[in-house]
Amino acid sequence: MAKFNKKRAFTITELLVVIAIITLFSTLSIPIFRVGERMYLLQNSAYRLAQGIRRAQEMAMAAKSKTGFGVYLSSNTDYFIIYEDSTSSNNEIYDDSTDKIVETISLEKGVLIWNISPTSSLSINFRPPDPKVRIGNQFQTSTQAIITLALKSDLTKQKKVFVNQGGLICVDCSP
């Protein structure tokens, strides 16, 4: 007589319970992943802005001419402009009629320049050879600027970029 070996196996109920648990955990983890992804985009945009300001600073130090380079920012936009201050105006602020745009840089999708202190539009200009730093617009000059980036979907999620007259550029630090 042949003996039957009883093989152990999972029942269909056990398999359905495991699949339901995996589905539940997957469903709960996707929103957490999305929040992390948006925060990464915000942080990446802050570092992109800081890098753009440093780039203008380096261009001014490397310039053989007397023209300066700078960054122009405006509140509630998702881009900033790196420009060359024209020799004719030489006014150390961005003037769209005379200054040459070197590059327009977009921030990550869903991120905007939420607030700029001290003004809502700002030029950060570097003039060779030192470079001399001017922060402000046509009406005022400041010793520092605080640029706040925020998520469009949640304006409470913010990163700040600090720039001072000494040329220090940092993200989420005290100047």
C-alpha cells in the first residue's frame, strides 16, 4: 500500500490576507513618498538658486572687462535670470532693455520664489575685480537678501537662501 504524504500548503484565505496586507502598506506608503519627493524638489531648487548666484559671482571674478554679472529675482515666479550688466548702463541692477541675459534658470516643477526680503524684486550684482556686491533694486540697496522658496501646493513648506554683501551664499542658515 502506498502512503500519501500530506504536503503543507497555504490556503486561499491565507494568500488573500497576505495580499490585502501588502496592498494596504503600499497604499499608505505612496503619499509619504510623494511628500518626500516634493521636499526633495524644494531643496534641489534652493541649491540650484544658490549655485546660480555663485555662478554669477564667479563670472564677475573671471571677467576681463569692467561689466558685472548678477542674478535677478522676482516674487511669485518659478525662474531667475543670470545677466551681464551692460557697459552703457553700468547701474548694478537688472535692466531688461540694456542688460544681456546669460541664462534663465527654471526652478523644479511645483516650486516658486515665494518671498524676497527686502523687496519683491531684487538684483544681486557682482562687479569685478573683487567682486563688489550690490543687493537691491533701483530704489534701495541692502546688506543682505533672504530669498524664500516654497512649494506651490503647500506654501508652509519652505527653504531660504541667504546672500550678504560679503558674498556669502547659504541655504537654510543664518547669515
